Amino acid sequence: MSLLTIIQGSANRLGLVEPTSGVGSNDATARQMVALAKQEVAELARAHTWQALVMEKTFTSTATETQANAIPDDFDRFLPETFFNRSTLRIVVGPLTPREWQDLKGRASVSVYDAFRQRGNALLLMPIPAAGQTYAFEYVSKYPVTDSAGTTPQLTFQDDNDLSLLDEELVTLGVVWRFQRAKGLDYSEALRT
């Protein structure tokens, strides 16, 4: 599951000499495979809701519209219909679009439902909650890689021993077709696979 085993597996399938290192290698082919593995993992992570990337965030509200530090550092996107106020046992609807948010804010009456919007790295709640309420939501992490110990999530591979949280076979297949395409070879069958 490491970067090195991914590029070695790819090289073997392509009939190339198996690299002994990738990151920092003097071999241009090994460096290209590292770049392709990084691209493949990044694109796979964005393409699907992989269970390995699903996380939960809980936070305690402040009595303000903007809930600072409610968006985790590894946040990529919300999972639909998973945002709840655990204190009131109510779903929190959203994320609202900018138009929906402004429409809700412009109404004179109080909202009949709890709603949220993400603006930059801030999470906005309406109606303004009481301080001390517990909220939770599930999200997809933007970190599909971890260090070799599995303790430090990362955006991309930084070392040969870094691990992909996504399936190694799938990443290897992606490196193979991307390599064939980069070299001007027929990659249609590899892409289909």
C-alpha cells in the first residue's frame, strides 16, 4: 500500500525495470510514476465518497452566527443530510447556496428549521444557536494519504513509504493507464480496466 509498492507494481505491469525508490530518485521514469500516482490518488479522492475518507466532526456552538473552528483542516466536502444538532435532536439543513442563505436572512420571521452555510473556512448557522449546544456532521477528508505509521494524514505522497488510504490495486491501475497515455501508447484497455 506504499507509494513505492504502487510504482513498483506499475513498472512490473508495464514491463519496465522495477524502481528501488521513487521520491528523490534520479530515474526519470520513477519520478514520472510518482507524479502519476499523486495525480491518480488526488483524482480518485475527489471522484467518489470512499469510506476510508469519511470522517465525523463534532463541535460545541457559540452564541454567534459564525462558528469558528467548526470546519476541520482536512475538510473537503459535506456528506448530505448528516448535519445534526445533537442537543435539540434536529437536522440542520444545508449547505445552503448563497442565494438561499440571503433569502433566509432577509425574511422577517424566524426560520422554522435549522440551516447552515459554509463561507470560506467558516460555518454559519441560522437561527443563531445558544452557546454550548453539540453539533455533528460527516464529511469527506481531503487527505487520501498517510505517513508510513498511519498517524499523519497528508494531501499527497511525500515519501516512498507513505500509504494510500485508497485501494492500492486501483491506484496502480491508474498509474498504468496514465503512464501509457503520457508515452503516447494505446491506453484504452488499461483505462477500461
